[in-house]
Amino acid sequence: MRRQGMNLFLVLGAGAIGLGALHLRTVKAAAEPQSAQLIAAKATIPSAPAASPKLPAPGTALYETHRGDTVISVARHYLSQSSYLTSSELAQALRAANSEIHGTFLKAGQELTIPGILDAPIVEKSVAVPKDFEVRAIYLTGLIAGSDRGIKIVQRWRETGGNAVVFDIKDSDGTVNIPFEHPLIGAHKTYIRDLPKYTHFLHSQGMHAIARIAMFRDERLVVSHPELAVKSKKTGQPWRENGKLVWTDPSRAEVQEYDIALAQPAADTGADEIQFDYVRFPAEGDQKDASFVFQKSHPEWQRYDVIADFLRRAYTSLHPKGVLLSLDVFGIMAWQRPVDLAHTGQDIVRMAKYCDVLSPMIYPSHFFGMDGIARPGDEPEHFIGESMDRFEKITAGSSAVIRPWLQAFAWRTKTYSPKYIEVQVLTAKNKGGVGFLFWNANNDYGKPYAAMPEMKAAKGQYFRGDEMPAVLKAQVELPR
């Protein structure tokens, strides 16, 4: 009787006490037998509807902040899922999408909208262009290419009339700047974390994307794998160039296959052209003490036979993918001096058969000791003109296009200026060059920026003015 009386009291008081008291009663009743009256009373109380979760808008995600979160830490977390190239780009977009963000640190429990979220990873394809497409390019290191500064450089280059970018996927110290798995390379820092996303960005800016690979001068590889180094005849140990251990043996199959393998992901993820640099043997150091494996496996070969054979295989491997293959060569090779040919192995006549583009590095400042000129850096018209004449002559029997590297730095010249840039471009064009590449190791292109608008305005005088490939015109985005 006491238990039933108590339960009846609870039923009669349920309306006055409310849902909270009812909750307490039903929790207790779960452990005790219920009367028919209690069950009936429970049935008359409606349950509260479940709250519908908030859904993110298309192209966004929702994130509830935690203690210690900052704008940049959230941006870094979502960067790989977004269309943005850098964390700071995404952080800026986060602030624009969430007006409640103030300062650097975020309050716990905030619900943020994350913009630019991709439905799936970007898949980018190469854009085919003819080999005589007039490339007007600047060079970016891997470190700069994947940075906010690099983004601004590309946008500025487009604004001034440029249409191409050369970017490092492997630098001359062996640094690999993209995700790459291979038995010869371990964990490595990648400055260009998402190559398809980066080539997509270049295409969105109307840029021809040229992936540069520094070939056999590879300090990182030779230090971690000394068995791949050029060997010293005297000691049998890795050979050194002026005291430095930097050269793998260009005639080793493992070394050659490593660089060809590195070119594959670039060709498969949107690069329009693969550029080989340092495609040669060492040219400095004690050459008489250098020993290479081809001297035993192919004793009848010379260094230029090794380079030509390598390029034949590389060209056969890459060309079916629809990308161009370009080769950087010493400007001095235009003179075809036997000593240069014997050291470097850069036989221009044979190399031209296995590439689409030859890019001689005809920086005026580098021709010291040539033609009796004391300051070659201040004679761009002479040295570029003479170099182009010679390269055109020795490649006359091939279909390779000559697209020179030009000097965009002030080393060994007192006359470096926008006019200096204009003289180089005009001379190269008048001597048969198709397009040009500007080199500055610090990625400082102030003088080319200043020279380009004037050259562009003089229609047809300095360059043809080829626009971006037609397929890219509809993709070009406004500056971010």
C-alpha cells in the first residue's frame, strides 16, 4: 500500500512538477515494478523532438573549436582538403567566412565555416602545346613555388605578360620538393605538398607548367648512397669536386632510372613540360681521377655516348604522356670545344635528337675569358647573338626548338636594368630563339617586371605574344 500510494502521488503531481520530475520518476521506476496507472501516465507525456544537426553549405565544412585552437592551426588541419595552396591563404579565407573571428586564438565551442572544401582531390592533366609555343617564363625554387610569395610572383608575372613558370621538383643539391616514393629516397620535406593542386593553380593563371629536375649533381643522394657516387681512381672512395661530395655517377643505371622515375609523377599530375638540368658529367675537379662504371661496362663509349643513350630512353618514356621534354645545356657548348665535350658529355647535335626544346644558358656574365672581352656581362648583345647563331647552326638538322635561358641577375655586370632585359630578349628573337626563360636564383624579377609591359606594347618586335593555350582561357581565375 505504501508503494502504490507513493506512485499515485507522483502521477497526480506530474503536471505541476514538470518534465524534470517525470524524468526522475521514470529513472527510479526502471528498477521497480510499474503499475498500470504509472504506464498510462507515462504515455500521455510527449517526447521532445530531436534537434536537427546543422549541415554545411556545399563546398564548406563545419568545425567546432577547442581550447588552444588558432586560426592558422585550423587552416593547417583543413589545408589538404581545400582548394587553397597555403595555410595563410586558407586562414585569410576563414576570417572572411567567419565574422566572429577576432585575433589569433579562437574561443572553445565556436562553430566555424571552413571554405573551399573539395569534394575529391584535384586531378590535373597536362595541357598539350606545340614545341614552338612561345614560352615566356620565370624560374621558381621549390621552396618559393609552394609559398605565398610564389603565388604573388606568378600572379604578377601573368599581369606583366608572362605565360609560363619553371619550378623545381628536384634542385641541384638533390632536394626533392614533391611527394615521391622510391627505394633510394627516404622521408623528405615537400615544399610543393600537392602537385596536382599546384599545376592546377598554374593553369588557372594561364601558365605553361614546366617541372625542372636537376639530374646527376645530387648531394643528398650521393651522401645517403655513396655506392652511387663517381669513384676516385686513386682511393676507390667517392670522388669529390673541389672538395665537395656532390656527384652521382651519370652512367649508373640506378641513378638514371631514379630521375626518370621522378619525372613520371610530374607528367601524370599536370606538368606540361619536363625540363632536365645538369644532364651532364662533372666539368670541374680533378678529371683524371674520376672513374665511371661505363668505362668497364662499355669501354668503347665516351661520356657523350652515355648522355645520348640516357636521353633516348628518357624521351621514349616521357613523350607518349603528351608532355614536352626540354634540356638545359651550357652556353659554352655552342663553341663545341673538344675539352668541353669530353668533360660534360653534352654533344648538342646528338642531344637535339632526343628532346623537343634545347635551352642553352647564355648568361652574358658567364662567358668570362671569351672573345677577348674583359667584361662579358656588359656585352649581352654580342654573347647572346654569337651563342644563338652557333646553336642554330649545329641543330639545323634536328627539329629541336631553341629557347634560351637569359640573365635576370646583376652578377658581373654594371649595366643590369630593364633595358638589359630588353636587349637580351630582342637579340635572342632576332637570332631564331622561340621564347625565353629568365633565371634568378633568388626569384627576384623586378627588372623583368619593369621591362615586360614595354616589350609587350611593341607588338611583334620583342616576341610574338603567344597567349595561353586556348583550353586554359576559360579556366583563368581572378587574382586571389
